Amino acid sequence: MRPDKHQKPKIRRKAIKIVGDTSRVITRLHLVDDRSRISKIINRIVDLSESAAENLLAQIMIEFSERHEDIAHVFERHFNAVKGSFPRNAVPSDVQRALVGAYFTMEYAIESAALFNPSIVPHPDQGHLKKGSLRFVMSLRATGEGHVSSIVFRSGILDRHNRVFFDPISDFVETPDLQLDPFYKRNVFQRKLNEMGGSNEISAHILGQLSEDFNYNELLEKIGMLREKPQFFESIQNRTFEVMCWLADSNYEVRFHADHRISERVIFPVSKNESRGIEDARFVQFFDDNQEVTYYATYTAYNGFTILPQLIETKDFIKFKVITLNGKAVQNKGMALFPRKIGGRYVMLSRQDGENNHIMFSDNIHFWQEAQIIQEPEYPWEFIQIGNCGSPLETDEGWVVLTHGVGPMRKYCIGAMLLDLENPTKVIARLEDPLLAPREEEREGYVPNVVYTCGAIIHNNDLVIPYGMSDIRTGIAVVEVKELINCMHAVAQ
């Protein structure tokens, strides 16, 4: 595999561009910074006359009911979040409940700042398609006010010529009610506590009172009992409670309406560890040993100070389970799961040191302990750092891996390498030059001079690459897989 020095794969950019829509808004709980003001605000609402309250609510419904599919449900949910501050012995009317909910609700334009860093996978439903076509799901990182990131979705079809046809985008955006993980495995919970350094005699005491499968409320009940009747130093108890609740809160489920379009679904930060954003989800269609499909996505949770690697699991893009990843090998960003086990083990690409491409293996998808370097910066366009650009794609010749490299002036380019199918620690070949570099019209944005993807797809012998442009919008490029591999240079072993 030694092509002519000047031979480069011909990459074709699609004319289509995916940009954010400021009209796509969700509702969020809106609490004032000084929580003591909550009761004052509620008292002002309560002091309104019945007719004034009714007229005010009617005006709110006129303005906002058509912007959200069930605004009354949102108001009730947000009323429940602050009802502890309602005047004692007062029974709120339905109008007062709705008004209180409205005052503690805000709209948030999820795509107002940017829509970028996409990944693409086959849709779970491939029925009723023309020959040679593929239905897909594309995830994107959406950012709004304060640059808080969330995950949004688009769907569409690649036809036999790899023309892209997106499904219509809904006018509504749905944020589902949070369902904290209904059941935890005690041994897994204990192991995760150990990894976090939060395991001690207090956690052992609490977990010892729980069954092998326990739910969130049962955990809180045992913590509450120990809080009321302390058996250990209270300061140590409280720190242990905090760690255990932090872990429990980081594992949750969200469920969307099955009859709504996928473009209505948004996974917005809900736990404290992701309060500042859900970054760069890398989705993969994973086949288990029985060839059953589960979609996984690794992403980075960010709270403004630290990052935490998380794993999303779904079968249908309706119900999503969010789980923490643990182990000393998952302490950085940019992890990408292989689409199947290799040698009976899960395999994942990762970045441990902010500089090199690593690979790691595990018997348990939740725990990753060891990693090894498989690729270091070699060419000028990647001297600063390299990393993966999504999950590897299987071909007869090997695993095609898109990479990113950072060069002078913090310019991000997309490259590619080929890994051995059964021994993916072995790099067979790689491109010497970038496959995709930012063009002049792609250089301007929130973070200039960047092209980046979180996952591509192979269809009809082409590699289809959705990619972010300077952290603000998204495009699509296509390259023939065979030509891409033939243009790679063999790596000396």
C-alpha cells in the first residue's frame, strides 16, 4: 500500500449546510440566584386578585401555548420545584399553580449559537426504502445562551447515489421528564464508588441494607435514616452521602414520545456534573455476540470546572439510559467505541494525555483501566495533538478510523488511518496529508479554523462524513472508501 507521493483521495463536499434555528426553543426551570427571593415572588403572585390572575394566565397562554406542545405540564412541573416556598396553610388554586410555574420557567434557544460536531448512524427502522437507500440518524452538538451544549437529532435518507434528503424538522422541541435510574446493581454501584474513592464503612453500611437490585428512592431512604440517627462522624457521613447521591444522579433515563419526530428530541444537561454542557457525543451502532443492536454514545459531561465521561445507551432513540464510565483510563475526552467486541472484549479509542491516540480493552463496558498509545503526532498538521473523530468503521481491509490533528494557529484537520481487524492496536496505514482541511468559507465561526466530526458512515462504498465547521455549523463530505484506503501509506511495523 504505497501510492504515488502526490496522490490524494478526492473528497466531495455537499452543497447542503446544517445551521442552527433560533426558533427551536425548550423550557427550563428558571430560579433566581438568591433563593430567598422565591417566596417573595410567590407572595406577589398570590396577592393578585382572582380576575387579574386569570387575565395574566390567559395572556401567557396566548403567547406561549403554541410554542410548546404541553406548556401546562411544564408549568405544573416547575410549580412542584418551588412549592415548598408557597405560603404555609395556603392552598393554591389551579390558576395560581400555573402562574407560579410560569414565573419560574424560561425559554432556551438550544441552537441559537451553533449546531456542529455531528455523528451519523443507521436508523433503527430501515423499512419502506427504495433499493440502495439507507435511513440515518444524525446527532449534533447544539449550543445556546452561555454556550451550554445539548444533543439534538436529525433524520433522513441517503439514496443509492448518496444524495442526502433530510426529513422535515418539527416546529417543537421536547425535553422529557427525568427518570432517575429505576434500578442499580449493588455490586456495580459499589465498584463505581471504589473507582471514585468514595467507598468506606459508611457506604458499606448503606449498601448492606439494600438488595442486589435497588432503586433511587430506596437509596435516599437509607441515607435519610442514617442522617436522622448518625452512627459515624457526621462530617464524614455527609461527604459520603454527597458522593453516593452524585453517582446516583449521574445515572438516569429519559423517554420521549414515540409518535413525535426525532428532530423534536433533545438531551439537555440534567445532572450537576453536566450543568455546563453535554459535549461531542460519538454514536455507534453496536452489535453484540448475538448480533442484537444497541446504540451507544460516549460524551463528555462538563460542569464548568471538570469533565466526566458518560455513556448513552438506546435501542430506539426514544428511551435513553445515561450511565457513568469509570476507571483510570476514562479520565479524558474523546472516546469512541468499536461497533463490536474483538477477541471477546469491548474496545474503545481514547485520548489520555491530550496529545496521542490511545486504545483500550475491557470485559465490562462501564469500566476501563488500561490504555496504550497506538498513534503519535507525526506530520506538521498534527504536531500539537491528534485524536479520533468517531467510532471505527469496519471494511475488509481493516478498521477505517477518522482522526483529527491540530497544527499551527490551532488549525483542526481531519485525517484517516487503518487498523488491523483482529489486532486493532496495529496501525496498518495512514494518510500523510489531511483528508479534510478548513476551506476559506469554513474558517469563520465560534472557534476559527476547525473542521471536526464525531462519526461517519459507510454507504454504497462511500464514506459519508458529516463535519462541523469552526464550531458553528455543519456540512457533509463524501469520499470513496477504496480510494481512501489506496491513498494511505503503509506504516512500518
